[in-house]
Amino acid sequence: MSDSPTAHPAPSNGGPAPTAVWYARGRCTRPLADEAVRLHLRRMQDAAVVDAHLELDPAEIPSLTHPSSPAPSAGERAPSGGPAADPAAPGPADHGVHSFEARWRAPGGVTVRSRLTVGPEGGFLPGAAPGLTLAPAGLAHALGRAPEGREWLLVAEAETVWDPRWPSPADMFWPREDADAWDCVHVGGLRGADLRTLELNRLPDDDKELRRLLKDCARDGWNVHVVVHEAMTPDARGLRPLVRRLPAGLRHRVIEHRAAPEQYRAVNWALKDHGIEVPRGGAVILPGDPVRPGYDRADHTVRTVFLDGSEPTALIDALHRFVALPAPLPEGAAEGVRVMREQWHLVTLQERLAHAEQLVVMYREALDAMTRSRDLYREAAEQAHEALAALRASAGPPALPAPRADAPADGDDTARQQGSAGFSLRQFTRSLERMKDAQKARRERP
């Protein structure tokens, strides 16, 4: 039974993303990524930014399996509240997967619950979803693409609709000073490209590679991809990433692609596949593949982007309109949200009391329903008995069988009593037939 106070239905793969959910994924290339998360969460709680946090025991990560060591079945797991495990017995294998939970309050007192899952070194979390079989790293080596670092998945859910101006959940788990180590995003499968969410990403010079990259980015449902064209070679201020000027809630979900001045024709040739084009010195947001419902090319195209260090107001407005469109949950995000809702551990005493009160109400309603059912059955049984008694009364007293002609004229009293009390099946049948004929005649009488 889940201790989560939320009662939202579990989202499905391919279904629309809940409006209160924020999700992101990436890869951390620094060593001891889990230790960096522990230290940062401790600092954030000491600074009263995070209300509470905890790290899940590896045995509590649901349905985690490994090619070399399958997870125990439900029958092999010790029941809750049972005897303590034997210290000498071998514990669950450590597959290098760590999960952290944190809770904080957004502006307005809105409670946000989030969960970060960090995968194994050099491995994958299929679909970036916790609780699934880990893909062997040997596959990547065989295909010439050895993964670097550890993949991570982060999902957060608020009590109301998510506001992009709220603090980024990524800042609650990852230290900003090491952002260049954990903001790496991979698109396009094992032979795809590594991108950055907090830095600008230069588009490739090769036309075919450029086209393939934009197709992979359009299929990426985890991030929002923006193509910015430089009308002229910018100075040092223009080379600063625009994503760092975005609201905190968008900062780790928007990837900025920069096209050099001489790439204007090439990038628009590649964007024809998506039915859009970037203005000279402007920007355009990729519509996604499939295109998000309600996407309008004019509303998500910025005619001019000033690369002078100022705030890109027009681009921010276009991004707000884009993220407000309904979008399907990417592969793995639905599983991450479901696991967080059903396996949430970080609950307060008030939430536990509220959950207990809900259980009491539910049990009371079930007991009332059982009591009503019992009373209905009892009433039905009494009515059945009354109907049977009335039927018997309407039939009248049973007719006594006539004495047999061959009965002896004299004999002892015992034989006469037995003869008079004898039962004749034929006589009883004739009596029933007479009653039936009488009732039939009564009904046919005008």
C-alpha cells in the first residue's frame, strides 16, 4: 500500500503529460555522482530550501533486475513487519542504482515532491525509467558507443499546475558549480549526439549530419529544442547561452542550437522536413515528432533575437506558449511518475494521519455496505418464509385417506390405528388435482 497522499491516476505511456508534473533526464559524467547528490541535498536542507529528503535503500527500488542477478519474486520478499533479516545472510546485490526523494515548497506554499534515480556507471536505464531491467553496457561497447558517466531520471509533481517560473527541481539535487558534469543529454540512440542543457550547442557543418541531428531532436520528447541563427558573428556577450536567461523551470528542459551566419540556407533546408524555418537572426522552436497539438509556426517563431546579453523576452514568451501545449509523456516518464506516486516514502506525520483517516472512512463505508446487505438478505428470507406459510394456509387441511376396502372388520386396536393413520400417495395426488381443477374453474368463471 502506498503512503503517498496523492490520489492521481497513473499516467500511461503515450498519454498526455499531467500538467502538475515536471520531468527531465540526462547523464552525469563526474565520478561519485550519488555522493554529490547526497552532499547537495544536505546543504539545501540546512539552508531551509528543501523541507526534507532521504535516500532509498537499494532493496526498496521496485522491480529492479539485473542480467546477472534477477530480483527476488514477491513470495521471496519478507513481509512488512516480519522478523528482521539474518545479518549473516547475503543482502541484495548493489547494482549501482540510487534513488533520492526530496520535498520542498514552491512560491505560494505549493508542495512539490520529486524523485531522482541515478543509474549504474557506464550503463543505461531503459527509457530512463527506474525499476526496469538495466541494459548491459557491453551492447554499447559492441556498437562502438561506450557510455560515459551515469544516466539519471528526475520527476517532480506539484499540488497544482506546474509554473515554469518556479525553481528547477534539478537545482535541488545537482550542485550548480558542477553543472557542466551533469547537464549532458543524449539524443538519437547509441549513435546519436551529446548535447548540453545549460550551454549553447553548435550545429554541425555537414548537411546530412545536420539534418539527422534535427530529426533526432524533434523525436526527443524530454526536452524543448530551439534553433537560433546568428545574423552576424556575435561578440563575447552574444556567445553566452540564452538558456541561462530563461526562467528556472525551463532552464534544464530547453536545449539551444546555434547556427552560424553562413549556415542560414543549410539549416532551413534541414528544417523543411518539419514544415518550419528560422528567420535570419531569429529563432524557431521545433514542433516535435509527432507535432504537438495546437502548435502554430507563427506563434513559435521569433523574428529577431538580440545577442547582446539582454533578456530574450520574445523567445521566453514563445517557450511559455509551447510548454503549455498538451504533450505526450516520453518513454520512461510515465513509469517514473507511477513509481514516485506508488512508492513515495517521504511523508509527514500530518500526511500519515490524513491517510489513516481516509482508511478509517473507507473501512467504515465498507462495513456499512456489508451491514445493509445483511439486513436486505434477512428481510428477503423473512418474506420468503411468510410467502411459504401463506401458500400452505391457502391449500387447506390435508385430506385424510379413505379406509381400504380390504381392511379387516375386526382386529386389535393397534392394527386399526395403523390402518387409519396410513398414507396413500394416490389419494394425496387426487386431492391436489381436485384443488387444481377448482382453482382453474374459479379463474375461468366470468
